[in-house]
Amino acid sequence: MPKTVKAELVNSPLAPPGPFRRAVLRGLGVVMPPLLTIVLFIWAWATIDGYVLRPIESGVGRIGVFFAMRSNVLNGVPNDVDPNLIWVLDRNEERVPPERVSEAVGRLDRLPNQAAMRGWRIKSLQHGGVTYVPLADRKWIPESVYETVEEYPGSLTLSTARARDVYEQYVRLEYLPRWRTIPVFLVVFVGILYLLGKFLAAGVGKIVVTSAEMLINRLPVVRNVYSSVKQVTDLFLTERAVEFNRVVAVEYPRMGIWSIGFVTSESLLDIRSAANEPVLTVLMPTSPMPATGFTVNVRKSEAIDLDITLDQAIQFIMSCGVVVPPHQQCGNVAPDLSAAIAQRLQREAGNVANHLTAARLDQAGARPEASRDGDGTPPEATATGLLGQLDLPSRSDSAPTARDGPAPADR
């Protein structure tokens, strides 16, 4: 083979990859399926958490904060509090005597302003058997609530936090932990779906859904997206009157091109009578949206039943043939195919040599009658036919090379 041809084969895009690239590709083939599966689940969970679970938690938390602050938060220092139950610290972090506090402020509701003017700090007070602590917005919350949030503040800064911020974090920690909200969310979600399905099964529900879909179909951009999504969801989630009982392969849209289809029924009686044999009605789905396609009627003898499930066929169609069922994947047949081709070429070459030898003997007169085959075909014709089957280029058709020398006309 000339060097130029070898260089073209080496630089061809069909050349086999090197050892390093082959090893990297094998590693990617092993790592990518589980990695993409994990990424898909993480993306789905992040979407549900960000757009469904967190808004629900926020709404429920606000309701809880409203009722908790309504009964447990003091807007100021009550006048009926015993001064001995109020802890006021001076600049040296020592407690100011209650008598001095009473003399300085007069009415206890003025205590926050008077304490700020004198450089005092109100640490806590007791009212109704509950110890309260002040916050930056001069509201008082129970000390137990403050300590719980102080242990797990999250992104909250307690020195500048308001009472509502503290209570939102408290409700989230005490009443809305994830180990409690996720099961409750699933139960409530399934219950809502059940009630919604019962409602839609009634006549009023169908009217409401139909009216809503008519309104959506009037929107220019939304209707295209909604119709596509509805087709996919209806294919997988709704109870269809058309049930696919098996998967077949038919030559569609012309002979030699095989397409996968879903058998829906035994076709029409008139079509079966015209075909004089059983006929199947087959839905020919399109990629990558198997919810759409064409309905064709084919003879039962022209349809091949495939050993795959409906889900596997849908995955094959949606992936445009990339996702193949494991039991339908073709193995590495290259070594066996090469060995079979080599044996066939060796056997045919031997037959050609034998027929050429017999032809020479026949021309020399050594085999006047035995030179023909059993069917009366001359050995020259048999040898020529075998050469044609091998698809070997003839000497006369090949272009002259440097080794052949110039053409006869130029010599």
C-alpha cells in the first residue's frame, strides 16, 4: 500500500482511538450512568424543595408565627410587673437595685427609654411566671424561645433581630423540621390528588377543567407549551381508552425501513376482508415525542413482535434509539465477523485456483469432457462468477501506478 494511502487511513476520523482515549471513554461509560442518575434526582429534589416545599413551609410558618406572637410577645414592660423581678444592669454589668429603678423611671412602661439614657441594660423580667428577654425592636419574647434560637440561629443575628425574625426561626426549628414536614407533605399531597381526581370525575369538575383549558389555548405562547406537556402527561398518567398490548416492528414508511409501533387493535372488518388475512392497527410514534404519530393498518404477517416492554419501547423512541434494552443490545461481533470473512475468502480463493487449473488443462486438451462442471458450465465461467462474487478489481479497470510503468500507448 502506498505511503499516502496509509497516512490517509491513519488520519481518517474512522481510525481507532488511542489507548489513553479508549480508557477515558470506558471510564466515562462506567461513571456517567450513575452520575447522571444522581444529578437528575438532585435536580428534581432541588426543584421540588425550592418551588413547592419551601413556599409551603413559609406559609405554614407565618401562620404559626402570627398565633405565637399574638399570645407570647410583650410589646413593652407591663406596669403591673414587680420591680424585684426586673433585672437591670449598669455599665459595670452589675444589677441596679429595684428601689433605684423605681425611683428613676416612675412608671415601668418608661423603663426602656430611661435605661437607654442612663446607660443601663435590661436583661430580663418575669411576668405571669414566664421570663422574658428584650429584643432590638423593644419587644419581649420568652427566654425559652430566645435560648432555642440562640442555639441554632442559622443566618439570624440575634443582637439586631426582630421578634418576628426570632419567632420564624423558632417555629422552623420546633414545629417544621424536615423529618416531620416531608412525610406530612407527602400525605397531604396524595390526599389533595385523590380529592382532585374525585372532583374531576364529577360533571362539575370536567366543566371547570374544560373551561380552564379553553382559556389556556387562547394564549399565544402558553398554549404550545401546555399542549406538548399535556400530551406527555396524558400518555403516562391518564387511563387511556386505547391500550397498547404489544410492541411490533413494521416496514414503514417503505420497504427496507423498519419502524417500531404499538398495536392498538385488530383493525377494521372491511380492511381485513380486503386483505384476506388478519390486519393490525398500529400506532407509529415519532421521536422524541411518542405521544404523537401516525395510525397505520398492516398485515399481521408483515409485523414482527419485539421482545421488549412498552416502557422500553418508549425509552428507545424518546432517546432516538440511544437507550436500547439490555437484552436487545448487539455484542462486539467484529472479531467473529473478521474470522468468518477470512475463512470465506480463503475458501473462495481455493475454489478459484482449482477452476483456473481445470481451465488450463481443458485448453491443453487433457480434459475434453471432464472439464465441465456437473451442470454443464465451463470452468472459465465458474471462475469468472466466483471472482465477481469476491468483488476483486480487474487489472484493466485499475489505474496504472508507478510500479506498472507507463501505459501501453506511451511505451
